[in-house]
Amino acid sequence: MDSRESAFLARFRAHRWAYTLTILATLTVGILIGTVVSYGVKGKEGQRSSDAAQLTIPAPQQLSNTFSQISKQLEPSVVNINTESTVKNPRRRGGRSVRPDPNDEQGDGGSGDDTPFQDFFDKFFGGQGGPGGQGGPDPGSVRQRSLGSGVIVDSKGYIVTNRHVVEKADRIRVKLQDENPVSPGHEAKLIGMDQETDLAVIKIEVDHPLPVAKLGNSDGMQVGDWVLAIGSPFGLQETVTAGIVSAKGRNIVPNRQFQSFIQTDAAINPGNSGGPLVNMGGEVIGINTAILTETSSYAGVGFAMPSNTVAQVYNQLIGPEHRVARGSIGIEFSAQPNPAIAHIYGSGVTVSNVVSGSPADQAGLKIGDTITSIDGKELKSGDELVADIAARKPGSKVKVAYVRNGKKQDTTITIADRSKLFASRLGEEEENPSEEAPKASKFGVTVRAITADLADRLGISAGKGVVVQDVKQGSFAEDLGLNRGDVVLEVNKQPVNTPEEFQKTEASMKSGQDVVFLVRPRGGRAQDGTIFLAGTLP
């Protein structure tokens, strides 16, 4: 160690306390300066954010409590409906549908349950017939039971449900919520049904007032509103499901102008049919009717008939005639507005078909006429026309303004009963007293000629075949699977284009002989193809 290092160590030892205090003072000043600078920066940032509002957490909405309150309020007025009916077995004696080889490019349309109508019913109603029943005393019949729901709307025992729940029932039983689970329930009487809306009214006799559900205004519902569905899916009483209104004005049934549904994602399953769809005010705003499904169970899309329609139908069904009478003038038009049609024919409702012999036909309306107003009220859509005319009583008169070839004209039309004008479309075709009564055949089937008007309604060619008007229960024709509305084109290769030709061919048949019908199934148009129905004549 040299002399300079020795001198430094000597001075450090002599003044070590002074050096230590100096170092500590320096560190303290540095910390203080850093703290002040940091505070100043934070203060400036605080000034820049002073206009931001603080976040607050709102009080939770007690939706669960609301749901439970509504459920307790409505459940006593929602009932379980059990029905029993006898269904004839159409294939009891070995009749069969002969189909092409499975290797063919395209098979036939089948028969019976294979018709497009049954496919449609299964898709939208989920096969809601319920479990199959037990064999009855007749080996050719099946005792079938089904389940559904209903809602009490009058304390005297009047209940609204779906037509498809009770329409073919031999016996209807209603079970109330407060009854013993093993109780058979109350026998119900059918008051009336309406096919156009699939609604029905039944009544039970009780010795005390029943709890009644309050009806709401379905027009006030908006997409996104909360709703509850209450009913007896799969026979499970007092079941409540929640969802929202997912669409309004949904038309799912072809040629049903009065079936405009509320769509919901509240779970609806077989057995829910006829039960109420309820808003958050505890009001019934719809009657659950159908589901869209490929599996016969809930798939997220259900449909309910709006309460405003329910009220209109109910008020007529409880009337003296127990039926709904709707007005019609006997025209048809494109259901979907088309700008091209409006451009060519003008704004309004352009007539695409006039029913032969209808009030519109008698008043001189023709295809291509564009109806512009009813009793001076301008029309904007076909739905407005239907709503206006349907609300009028048959027999009343209405002034119709229309445009033909650019010229404005008007006429007065007498309103007719819609169910009679469009009976075949509704599956309720009535006998026409002006026509010769058709003769019953030994096949057990009644046929009639295909007129031009009927051909147009069925979507087939006039003069080709005969249409089945009636099938006798337990007959040879029923065993083969012939249905009302089927068109028979040939019998054993012989064309039958008139009832006389059909009867002549039939008369030549003998017991034990094979019979083959060439048939275009009900609802099938010409391009949909034909099928064979064959069997041995007993």
C-alpha cells in the first residue's frame, strides 16, 4: 500500500461519521424528490380523467321471482286434457301399397301416413297424438289416447284448447290442478271447434267457480319480450318454461289465412298444445299450438295462436251455432306481395283466381282485376282484404272498387260463407244439392267427376280420373288405404275419367279378383307422381 492510500484511510477513519451522515442525507433528499415528482404526475393524470363517470352496479332484477309469481297465479287455471278415440286400422286385411324397386331413380309418394300432409303435420305438430292406445274389442280398430292442455277462461267451466287435441275424441277428461293425482278428472263436453285457427272450446260441470286466466292483448307484444309457456308436456302437469317472443305474424300452414302465429323459444313439447303463453303481466297472450321439429320434441321454435284471435273465435264458438262464420267473396290472390305484379297490374290486390259460382264470379270480377278498395277504404295488402271481408256476416253487401285494363270500375258483392266456398281446401267439402248425388260403389268408395273448378283447386288436369269423395268404414277401399281427396286414374289398367267409367269397371270385378288402383294421392299435384294401391277383392 502506498502513502496516498494510507493517508485516505486515515482521513476516512477520522471523519467516518460525517461521511455516513452525508450519504444518508443524500438518499433522503432523493426519495423525497422522487415522491414529489410521482405525486405530481399522478395529479396531472387525475386532472385529465376528472370528467369520467364512475361505474355503478345496478340492483339485480328479480326475474326469477317474477316467473314464480306468474306461475302461482296462472297454474290453477291451466288444466290437463286426456282424450280417448277409436281409430280404424286401414291395413287390417292385407291391403298394401306396391312401390317401385328401391333401386329405381325415384320412388312413388307412398300412401296413408306417407302423404305430404302427414309429413307437414309431423314437422309442425311434432306427432302430438300421444302414445298409441290399446286394442279395442274390434280387431280392426285401435283405442288411442292423447294428451294436451287447456286454459280456463270462464269460471263456469269453459276451457280453450286446440282443435287437434279434441277433434276425434270419443271421450274427453279434464284434470284440475288441485285434484288428487289419481282422480280420473271431469268429463268434458265439446262446445265447438274452428279448423281455420285450430282452436276449440270444451266445458266441464263443477259445483264451484273455477279460477280463470286473464286474457291479454297480443298486439302489444314485441319481439324480445319475456313469455312463459304453461301446460302438461308428456303428461307432466304444471310444467312452466320460459323464453322470449322470437317473431310475430308467422304463417306456417299453407292456405291458412287465419293462422298467423306468435313464435317463441319457450320450450313447447307434445302435451303443451292448448296451454297458455303468458306475458310478464300474468296475462294469456297466446294458445300454444305447434312446434317446428324433426324429432317430435322441442327444437327451439314453437308457435302460439295470438290471444286477440282466440277471443274472436271463442266468442263465436260459445254462440248459438257453436261455429265460426267468416265472410268471403270467392277470390284468390298471391299471398306474398310481388313488385312485378304491382308494376304490371297496379297497386292493390290482384285476383289470380275466381271461384266458379262465387259472389265475385256473379258480380263479374275476373282474373287480372286489381281490387283497390272495399266500401271506399283503400287496400294496401291481401291480408287487409281478407281481414275486412272475413269479419263481415254472410249475406251482407260490400262495394268493391277495382281496376281492369287501366280502367277504374266498381261493383256490389254479396258476402258468402267462406267455409262453404273453400270447403274442399279446408277438408270439409259439403254436398252440392244441385249436382246428382254420387252412387256408392261395392269397393266401398264414392267418387265424383273432376270439374274444371275442382281440378284447379286440386292442382290437377280436368277430365283425368275421378276424385274420392267418401270411403266407407271397414270397406275394401279403406283397407287398401284410399282416402278422401285421392284421385283414381285407372282401375286394372282401365282409365276411369268419369263416375260412370269407374262404376262400369267396378261392376266387372268379381270376388277373389286382384284389383290395382293407379292413384294420385290427396294433395299431390300432377308433377308429384302416382302410386299403386292393390289387393284382392273379398
